[in-house]
Amino acid sequence: MTEFKLFVYGSMSEGMVHYPKIADFVQNAQEAQIRGRCYRLKVGFPVVTDEAEDLIAGQLLTVAADSTLLLTLLDEFHGVKPQEPEKSLFFRREVNVQSADGIEKAWVYMANPRKISLGATVIEGGLWREKLATEPALTEKLTDGQKQYIQRLGASTGREIVPIDLALYRELMNLEMIVDKGRRLALSKLGHEVYRYLGR
């Protein structure tokens, strides 16, 4: 077990959908900031790139774990591809983090600007918490039935046919979450993005 610093924001923050993935390893959390540019994905959650100098709020975590194992799992979750960085969804970077204790180094997952989905918009000033408070994420607006179906499709291998009722089909088509591939349905790009941000 070793201790290391991790800066988190958005869905990985305390109280958010992906925080449980790391919660058991967190020894300490404090409010902190990094420099970057913040985008709001179409699904509603933020991602940060290192393209600009806005102050982005988040949490500086002290994590106690097998650092190699946990960081490998987090890399996998974030779509980090060390052998093919141009295909990575995120990059894991060591950056300067400003907290009440001063400036220190921590790992953070920065989005690959080339992989940010169409429809993402810049959050001026990096104020993602305020944006989420006034405009909740798309995942908060879905019904339980819609969430369950997106999760079933997201977890399917693509070979099996996942049955659906006509009303749900219409709802998800109107929301642009699914595409009809003739004999079967599949998640659209937005559907895949939503699936990624549903707790599972």
C-alpha cells in the first residue's frame, strides 16, 4: 500500500456517480483547483483539457492503495491507451494542484481534445459545479426504464437481441440514444456517452 495524490472533478468527485470506484481508498479530501479548460459533454458532465488557464475546481485526494493496480484500473476506465496515445479518451497527467496547503503535484485525468464528442461546449470560467446545479446531467432526466435499457444495451455483446417495448423504443429514438440496425438496436454515440455515466 502506498499513498499518492489524485485530483478529481465532475463524475469522480465525492457525491457523484463514479466516486464509489475510489471511495474505499480515499484517506483525505480537500477542495483544490487546477488550470485548464472545462467542457460540458452532451450528457452534462464536465471534462477538462490542458488547453487553457481557467481555474477548475475539484478535490485533491490522498489515496492509499496499490498505486500501480489502482492507477491501471483508473486508466482502463478512462480509456487511456499508453501504446496508442492518439486513441486515448483521456491522458493521465501529473499537474500542479492549488489547495489551502499550497501547491503540490497530483495525478489528474485530462480529456484528449481530439476525442471530445460533438456537441460539447466550453464552460466559461471552468464553473462546472454551477453548470450542473442549474442544468442537471442528462442521466438525471432519464426514467428508470430508460436507464435500465441503456445499461442492458451497453453491457450486451452486440450479438444478442435485447427486447424492447414500442413506447421505450420511441422515447429513446427521440432522445437520440439508440440506433436501429435492422434486426437489433444499438447505442448511438450519445447513448454510449450516457452509458458511461450511469452508475454500474
